[in-house]
Amino acid sequence: MNKLKKNYSFKPISWKYSGEDFSH
């Protein structure tokens, strides 16, 4: 989970709330 969280850290909010990250 730590790895994924870091991945979203540098990703734009738009992508973060795109649905992929939200699903996880």
C-alpha cells in the first residue's frame, strides 16, 4: 500500500480522483 500511496503522491489530483485510485 505504501508503494501505491507514493505513486498517487506525485500524480495529479485529477488522475487521483479519476476512479482508478479511488477503486483501490
